[in-house]
Amino acid sequence: MPTQVIVLNGGSSSGKSGIIRCLQGVLPDPWLALGTDTLVGAMPVSLRTSGDGIAFGADGEVAVGPEFRTLEAAWIEGVAAMARAGARVLVDEVFLGGAYSQRRWRDSLGELRVLWVGVRCDGAVAADREAARGDRTPGMAASQADLVHRGVAYDLEVDTTRVEAMECARTIAAYVT
């Protein structure tokens, strides 16, 4: 059975989104790109600034509350339902809870064929990218660089510290095909 879902996990500014855009170009079939930024962007503003939703601290810390967790659980189930219905899905994720976050996805994806990809990037390099982007809370990239990988099991890992997104995408695509 071919891969139905590719979950890319990495810290902020590690290069996941760039890899996903490249994957959409090199994989032979159409793949949907969905991710945590899509989920956060779909939430009402009131949940993007409160303790019940998701809040970004001045030091780059990300805190999530019960309303966020409820919507996130529904989101994960929805992504899994799309894959079960025949869509191939690329998931751009940040496992703030490490192994716990992966387990939530594993439970929902169940019998689907999933490729788990760790996207690593040196914290200082990710912090430079974060500063250049200007749309992230300073400190998020450095604080997440290692945190999101703790206890997470991968089928494949790529490192964007010195490797371009397209090369990482080709490595992933070769693994899939």
C-alpha cells in the first residue's frame, strides 16, 4: 500500500513548509499541504490570544489551553478522515509535546500508511531564519529546535541546517517511491 500521509515534524523556522512546497512539485501524485499554521489561522482571534486557546510568550514559549486542544483533536481527526477518503496529505507539524504529540497523531491515523519525517535544523540557524522572516515571536525557533524531537520516532530524518529544501524533498520522495 502506498504512503497516504507524510508527517513532517520540526521546530519553527526549521524549513518544513519549504520542503512541503518542494514535495508537492516532485511527488508524482497530488498531495494536500496542511499544518498547524493552517489550524491556528482558522481559529477565531480570541483563541489566538488567550489562555484557553494558544498564546505566544515574549520569550518564544507557546502555551496551549483546553479550547485549543479540543479543536486540535478535531483537526487531527479531520486530516485522518481526508486521507481515509483518498487524499494524500503532507502534514506540517510542531510536536510541542514530543512523543505525546506524536501518539495523538498515531492514534488518529491508525491503519493509514504514514511516513514520519523529522526536520532538524541547528537552533542558531533557525533563529536567524526566524529573525529574517519577521512573522514569528523571537525565541520560538531556538526553544523548539530540540524540544519537538524528544521521544519522537521517525522513519526518516533530514537536516536543513546546510541542505536546501529541494534536496530534502528529493530524499523524502525517494523514500516514498
